[in-house]
Amino acid sequence: MLRLSKKADYGLIAMRHLALQPETSSSSAREIAEQYDIPVELLAKVLQRLARQGLLASHQGTRGGYHLARLATQISVADVIQAIDGPVMVTA
């Protein structure tokens, strides 16, 4: 059984949300957090980490927010988990 951290879980929720948006739109951390009842501060940190790892791109300003840095079909669940929690290790 795979156990995910809260951060990884929130990251996967956010990535799914962004994958379902039109390519030309972006969503703020606040918008995503409110829609899924996630603490805004924690989600903001998760999204920043995903952006640093190259999975998301961010824009500043009034129409700022996050969008996928590449096609959703090119991003795996493992990519998201590794970006947030580090390398996945199998344990007994």
C-alpha cells in the first residue's frame, strides 16, 4: 500500500485541477485551495516546489497563477510525488 504525505496528496489534487483547465488559463493557489478546502499557505508552498521542479509554470500579477509547464500526458504521478517528497523508496 502506498502512503502519501499530505503535501503529495495536495500536489496531486492541484495538478489534476490544472490538467483539466484550458491550456491558456491559469489558477491561483487561493482558487485551488478554496475549491478543494486545502490550507492556502500549505498549497502555495507545494505549488512553488512543483514550479521549481519544472512541473508548473507561474506568472505574477493580476492574472497570475499556475499552469502546467508541459502537457499533462507527459507528467506522471511519480513525477509529482518525487518533486514534493523526494525519491520514492520501496520498503517492507
